[in-house]
Amino acid sequence: MPHLNLQIIGKVQGVFYRDTTKRKAHEFGVHGFVRNQPDGSVYAEVEGTQEALNAIVAWCHMGPVQAVVAGVVVSESDIVGFEGFQIRR
């Protein structure tokens, strides 16, 4: 089960990005967390099947309707073994 770190850049705070990411993670079967960053970006760590991760990364490039995503930086990391999906503050 791969582990990805995602940094989503653009107008992604104050547009329900984290809440919608949590709903999409449940829909795709992805585990991990999402949080706002002080620099205005959104950061997420996700784990799941390759198919599920491909789906969440593709969705992150679009985001919710109100978001304007300028880019998504994706890097691989060691597996943590998340259970469920959380919005972290």
C-alpha cells in the first residue's frame, strides 16, 4: 500500500477543500489526513491502493468547485498505517 504526501497550491483554503477531500477519500477508500498550512496551501498524507491514490491525486488537481488549484506537489514516503481519514487543524 503506497503512501503519498501532497501539497496543494492555489486558492485552496476557505473553499471547503479539506471537507471535500475527506468525503472523496472515503469514496475512493483512501486513509490519511488533510490540513491547512500557514502558507495558504493544503497538505495531505494518503495511503491506499495505487488505483485509489491515482483517483485522489487526480481529484486534488481539481478540488471542490470554489477552489482554484495552481498545482499539486506529490512525493512518496514511508507507510504509516493510517486508519480512516481525518481533517487535522
